[in-house]
Amino acid sequence: MFRSLSVADADISGEETFIRTAVFAPPFKIQVQVTTGVKITQSNPKLAIDPNVPGTLLILDCYKDQIALEAGFLQKIHDNLELAHTKEKELFFRLLKEEFLRTLKPQYKNAG
């Protein structure tokens, strides 16, 4: 299993680590929070999760710094939510190493 956390190519180790930063993803910012040493309890008994094995929790929150009404944000809420979701997905996959991503065995839909 691949277990590493690094910032600017420097490995960070510790039993419990918490990192929070904001990443600019125009026209949004994405707050990134990473917590290691998290024990996950399963709500679905079909999932093979061992609650005794610590894992890593990644939280991405996308937001705009401006007042929404001033820029017509709410008038185009669907488009803005779709764009925010796309920006979060792009960042999420950039954060994963390719070798780790392959272990998840992703399946992609055809775009066409």
C-alpha cells in the first residue's frame, strides 16, 4: 500500500498530521485539508473497511471571495456549481501520484 504525504516534494511523517491551505483555481479558491491517522467507521457493511487501520482524510472546499450577488453568481448558479466541481476534481487528481491512482483501478466513461 502506498502511504506518503509530501509538500513541495518533501515527505511529511507523523502519526497524526493536519495540513490546511488554499489553492487558487480561477475564478475560485479551493481550501484543501489533509488529516492523517484517521480511523474510519463504516456505515455500509458491504465495504471492506478495517476500523483499526488508520487512513487519510482529504477535504476540498471550493469558494469565491466576492459577494455572490454583485457578480450575478446566483443567476448562473448551475454553471458556477458545475465549474466549481470540475475545479475540485482537477485538483483532486493532481494531488494523487499516478502509481497510487492505478491501485484504485478507475473506470472512465467515454466523453463522446
